[in-house]
Amino acid sequence: MKKLRILSLGRNQIKKIEKLDDVSDTLEELWLSYNVIATLDGLSGLTNLTTLYLSNNLIKSWDELDKLASLPKLRDVLFTGNPIYESLSKEDARLNVLKRIPKVAKIDGDMVKQTERDAALGQ
């Protein structure tokens, strides 16, 4: 598993992200949608991660997304169906994601527009 690039673990009742050290150098895509994940600990070592799918989990705090800013190559994220989105419009949710992960290019299946990026960064 030392050369694993894509790991798909959706719909497995996973509560905690852990034990990814062996694939931290090679993992590019991590699919964890439809689980019961509430915190995003355990991802900081995934230096080559470009894609992270976490839709339909239990993420309630925007502070959890702040943890993803340290992932240098992260460009494609999916967070729909999480409690953090419940009280926000789609536009506001996207802006909140961009503020926390400024390098992301795709949010919830849609490419980030320059106008969104400018708004998120206060330009």
C-alpha cells in the first residue's frame, strides 16, 4: 500500500480519520463521503493530497476546515450534506471554504470563479 494514490472509503461508518502514515507521501485522493466523521484530524501529513471528498458527514465546525489549509496540493473538495452548510446559502458556504482553503480550485463539484476568490480574499 506504500504507492496507494486513491483511497475510497465512503459509506463505511468511519468516525475518525487515522492510520494514513504509510500512504502520506503517495495518497492523492481520499474519498470519505457518507460516513460519520466530525473532526478532520489525521490529515495534516498528506502532503500530496489533491482531492478530498467529505460530503454527508457530521462536520459541524468551520474550525475543522481550517485544518486543511496546511495541505499544499489540495485543489478539489466536497463538503455538501454536512451541518456546517445547513444555515448558509450555497454562495456563502463556498466563500467560507475559500477563506479557509484559498488554493482550492473546485468546491462541491463546481470550479471556483475568480470573482468568488476575490470576494473570499477581500479584494
